[in-house]
Amino acid sequence: MRTSQPRTIYLSDYRVPAFLVEHVDLRFELFEEGARVHSTLTIRRNPESGDPDARLELDGDSLKLEGVALDDKSLAVGDYDDQGDKLVIAEVPDQFQLTVVTWIEPQNNTRLEGLYKSSGMFCTQCEAEGFRCITFFPDRPDVMARFRTRIEADKARYPILLSNGNDVETGELADGRHFMTWEDPFPKPCYLFALVAGDLVEKKDTFTTCSGRDIDLRMYVEPRNAEKCDHALDSLKRAMRWDEDVYGREYDLDIFMIVAVDDFNMGAMENKGLNIFNSSCVLASSDTATDAAFQRVEAIVAHEYFHNWSGNRVTCRDWFQLSLKEGFTVFRDSGFSSDMGSPTVKRIEDATLMRTAQFAEDAGPMAHPVRPESYMEISNFYTLTIYEKGSEVVGMIHTLLGPDLFRKGSDLYFERHDGQAVTTDDFVKAMEDASGRDLTQFRLWYEQAGTPVITVEDEFDAEQQVYRLHVRQSIPATPGQRDKKPQHVPFALGLLNQRGEDLPLRLTPGEADAPTERVLDITQERQAFEFHDVAEKPVPSLLRGFSAPVRVNYPWNREQLMFLMNHDSDGFNRWDAGQRLSVDVIQSLIGAGSETVVEPRQVTAYRHLVSNADVDQALVAKMLQLPSEAYLIELADSADVQGICQARTRVLNHLALTLRDELVACYHRNLDIGPYEPTSEAIARRALRNTALAWLLQVNDEEGRILAKRQFRDATNMTDQFGALRALVNSDFEADREVALSEFYQQWQQDPQVVEQWFSVQTSSPRTGGLAAVSKLLDHPAFDWKNPNKVRAVVGVFAGQNLVNFHAQDGSGYRFLAKHINHLDDSNPQIAARLVSPLTRWRKYTEVYRDGMRSALETLRDKKGLSMDVYEVVHKSLAD
Ligand code: TRP
Ligand code: ZN
């Protein structure tokens, strides 16, 4: 239930806090029927505040207030005003101690914000505004305090009691209870507070920092997960070393703890010294986790660890600055993953996410700048724009400055702002000061929403030997921003001659030692660039490495794209040329009759990929993937979903049928690769083999069927077992797929992470993910509305990935989604609001789909007691 009227928060209203909190002393009494929280705050007026007489206002949410005392004197009810979402005390001195006692009910907390229970343990999630669900507090990141936390609980049920910092005291209490006290020496905003209490096993490790300090690494999990910790701990040690080597950042506490929790709204949380993870993002063993899961764990463990500097030591002034920590930290974890595996593959993955999902967000009703100007519910702003585009923006600064000046800039930033709560502008300023570069225009990347479109035309003057590029930049209007100024786009490119070699890029005739790749500075709406001493018309390789998050239009023909696929020295652009070719082929088949042939040159290109064992197999595995349905929808002006899915399937089937012998050979070539190892080379071979298998089953190949069944039975790791299962599920071998699905469930029903995979392989499939089957899964004993991972695996995957079924033309998929969002909104508004996302872009689709999507949104709009979370998304989606 929404407790307050919908209201918008504006960046322009920011004021420094009227009061500062120096110290927080917390005592938690944990019981089965609730928890009592005693909080003593050491408060003083902020000398910087413009309002020296301000009354004290503390935030609260769903709290039962049991008592208030000021400097040890109990306050009478008339001395304070408990407004529910605020505790107001009109008269306070300049310095004082305030004690507040609240009663909360973690066992009934289904929102998973604040203190809640998950599989019998107590845990917290305070970002962004969860701390106010624990006690009254100035819940804003620019109030930083030292915390001391005492936890009391039944010793048998909760032998492990954790909070931030160092354990300073422990002891026994009456009635079989015990306590533990923790002290965090670093001042922090309350969103980084954490508490865990449970019956957990401890996995220990150590790390010696660059200055020779030994850090205690501890991972806490439920006993059944004891064998799934090694990969996270190894990843953590690699991340700690990498941050020292690449950013010069050493860990600062003596203990670093990781906890796995089954019910969690997001991936993980960087609480100071006590990172809490969604189980699916931290637990892994080769028999239960796929390669993708191994890589996800490594990246998320690193991400949360990196926050210790980019987020915790230097934090955000307010939530409009969220990308200060998230964009920068994603940039840091991308660099780490890139160094741990294949940089080209990592770049392809990041660019794919940007181009399919972030570009869609940037073109839809929820579009917002990397530094938003306003929001209603901050939980809705943990977006691809804040995270992924924010990371791309930092990446462009890296490109513009080069690695050395960028490092100088990050050093200056960490040094200058250590212990402070700052803005994205402070970050850019540090980069400017360290490098001497002027980033004034570049700052527009933080202020303007929308994806810039770069349109390139070329002209070759054979006589002058000049090749000229005419570049136009335009940025589409987004909600609240009609006219945009041109942005500074670092545009990496190369030019290929007819033999496929890179040409020297001479900006003046006769220029000596000209490089073969340059980063052009596009800064204007229209600009021309000239390259000299060019003997023949080249083929341009544009936006190499996806050097900026923009769309590029250039009229490459299919011949040129094939040429780039084979010759471009930039691996990313070889992949991109293949994608563009496939997009072109698929688009030309939308709505076309069966007499229209599939481009034979594409078959040739794919035959080459499948058969060539000499080139980088990791890149080949990526190049084989056809552009996704979601990407094709994103590229369409007005998307005919069913037409797009049919055309894509037709191309896939055609390739699979024509290349079936090559696919069988590719499968066998990559079969025996020894014991499981999550190295990028081994991952690539498993990916290739499983892609070959998937394609064979997609066209119901008999030999493929035998291979899949054998692989399913004999697999020694989850990547292969799951690869075989997925292939069978997406075939027409109905009996085989039912057997495989039921055997798989029998084998793994005790493992929630595997069961999530089992749900999503069915809900994502056009074959097994029809609405009736998906509805049936909601009644499955393993399904649980209270567990966000299960909701995502069934409802989220159906609506987000099973486009043929979700976009059924009778609108049944939309009604299904609206109905369940409606119901979920009462228990977990954050998850409910995220599920609205597939409906938000209703204007993108052709007539047939639009009405059904809009009326699903209207149903939600009309719900009584709608949460602020869903309210914001629905209202912005319906606004004109
Ligand atoms: N800061 C977390 C991260 O590393 C994000 C996060 C975790 C979060 N849990 C949350 C955000 C709950 C909002 C609500 O990206
Ligand atoms: Zn983060």
C-alpha cells in the first residue's frame, strides 16, 4: 500500500543536511515474533546548513515506535511527532544524543528492504532507502557516521551474528541467547549498513595485500551450500589483486565477508566489509553451475568488492549521483572480466546489452540521463542507463585520456574525495584536473538522455587521393528533453583497402608514421574528416570496439559486410559486420513469401565460421549467434513481433539445415576437452559444441537427437547437461524433452539455483513456454511468489525472452503479466515494478500489439493502493 501521495524528487532541490550524525550505536534484539532495535545517535547541527534553526526530521517506514529519549531524558508523546514516514522533533540543541527504540517484524517483511528473514536467517538490504525500515534515521547518503552494532539472538538458531567492520565483543546471555558486537571504523552512509544472523557455515581464506597486511576472507552459507564457495573466494582474491595492480587500491579492513541469501531483490550488495549476495550470483560448482553462471559470479563478486573504493570510501552525495558509483564500478568490473578472459568477447557482450536493452530504455518512456534530474521512486533508477551507459561514459573518458592519464585521474579522485559523498561532476573534474583535458562538452553525456545517432556518408576523390567522411550527429527527443546539444563522441575507425589491410590514416598529405586506427572527436552536428594519399576507395570500419554508445548508420552493402567479417583487424567489428549482415538478411525476409530465398552468401559466411578451427574460437562462438529477437525489435521502426520471430527462425532453420554436416563435425571437434575448467578457451569450445547441438535440434535432426540424449546423460558438468536439455526442449521431439525435463528435475530438485534454470529453460522456449504451460509452472511446488529468483525465472523470463508467446495476438500474455504484477505489488513492489518493463514500450509495436499492451498498463494504473514503484513506471508509460 502506498503510504504517501505520489511525488517527484528533484535534483535542483538538493540541500545539505541540517544535522550530521557522528556516531550510531545500535542494539538489535532478534526474536521469532519480531525485533527490537535500540538506536543511539550522536547528532550535531551541520555548520554548512543554511537553516540554523531547522527542526530534526528523521526518515522512517513501517516502524512501530516504542520510545524516544534526548540526552537520556525520555520524551513525552507531545515532544515529538511520529508521522509514520518521519519522526519530527521541533526543539533540539546544537549537539545531543538521541535514543530511539523501534519494533519491526522481519518475518513478515516481503518487500526485502530493511531487515527481513530468508530461509530462516535474518539479513538486511538497506540500499537505497531500506535503513529507514529498521529505525528512524536521516536516510540519505551524504550523512556518514561510524557504526557500532550489537546483535542479540538465540544461540542455537543463530550461532553466527555479523555486521560491518571488526568483531569487538562476544558473550552469553540468559535464556540460551548470545550477542556479538561489531565496530566499523570507517564513517559510512546508512545504506551500507548490514546485519546477518543465522545458522551458517564459515569458509575461510586469506589474502595478503600489496603492503603485506593479511586479510581474513570469510564466506557464510547454509550448510547445504558448503561445496559451492570456492569459485567466489577465488574470484574475490583475483579481484583484490587486480584492484591493487590496475587502480592501486588496497583493501582497508582486516576482515572481508561474503554472505549468500536466497531471497534477494537484486544481484548483490556492497555493504562495508560484509557483502550480501543473491545465492544465484555467488554459489557455483561445476556440476550445478553453467559457464555463464561461473562468469557471472566472478564479475559480481568483483563488482561488489570494487565498490569498497568506488562507492564506499568515496560515496554518492545523493541518489541522482547513483552512476558515480555504479557506472564507474561496472567499468571497473568490465575491465577485470576482460583481463580474466577474452577482451573481444567481453566487449561484444557489453555492447550487445547496450544495443538491445539500454538503447531500448533510452528510446522509451522511462528514458533518463546518466545523472537524472528527477525521480519518484529511486528503486526504479537502478537501470541499464545508470549502470551500463554510465560505464560506457567512464569508458569514453578512458579512451579520450588514454590509460595513464585516466589512472592519474582516478588516483586524484580517490585521494581528493576519500571519506566524502560527492557528485558525478566531482569525478569528471578530477579527470580534467589530472589530465589537463577540457571535458566541458563531454559532460553532456551525464545530462542528456537518448542515444546519439551518427550518420556517415563518404566520398572518394580518386584524383586527389582523398577519402572524405561526412558525419552527422543527432540525438532524439526524450521525455522532458526536446532539444539536444551535440555531444562529444570519441569515434574509433579504420579504413581497409581491397586486400583487407588497414590503411595508414593520414590527416595531412604525406604525414609520416600515420596510425592505422584513430579516434576522431565528433563534437558538432555536422563535421567532415579527410584522409590523404588514399589510392583506392576503402571500406570503412566504423566505431571500432564500440568506442561510444551510439547508433551508426552507413550504407554498407552485403559484399562489404562479408569482407569486413573476414578481414577487419578489429575483432569487435568483425563480429559487428556479421550481425549487420544477419540483420539485413532477416529484415528482408519479414513478411516475405516462402519463394524469397535466404541470402546464399550468408550461408557461405557461416559455413566458414563453423568449419574454421584456426581462428579464435571464442569469437567464432559469438559470431555464430544470430541477432536476438529483442535486438531486431529494437531496430524496427514499428515492430511486427511475430513477423520478426518468423523471419529469424526461417534464417536459423535454413542455416541449420544447409550446414548440418558441418555442425555435426563442429560438435565432434569440440567434444573431448578433458576435465571441466572455466577458462575462456574451454568455455568457447563448450559454447561452440552446444550451439551446434542447439541448431541441429532446432531442425529436429535425428543424429542431433542421439547426440543430445547422450550428452544429457553423460555430462560431467552443468554447462553440458543444461546445453543438452535446452536443445531438447527447443526441438519437436516431444517425448524426449519431457523425459529430459522430468529427469533433470528429479536429479536437481534440492538445488534452488538449478531449479531456477529448469524453470527458465521452459518459460523461455517457444515450444514449452506457451501461456498454459507457464501458468501451470506457477502451481509447481518449487515455485514461490515470495522468492524473486523464482518470479523472475517464470514470469520475468516469459515476458522478457519468450516473445512469440508473450506477444500472442489475443493479448493473453499481456493480461497474464498485468494480473501477476498486480498481485505481486502487494508483497514486493520493487520486483513488481521491474516486471512492468516489457509493457513500457508499447508504442514501439504495430497496431495489433499496441492496444493489448496499453490496456494491460491501464489495468495496473487503476489498481487501488498501487505502490509508488509501479505507479511511476505505469504513469510514465501511459503519458503522452
Ligand atoms: N548496489 C548494488 C549493486 O552492486 C545494487 C543493489 C543491491 C540494490 N540491492 C539493491 C539496489 C536493492 C536497489 C535495491 O549494484
Ligand atoms: Zn553496484
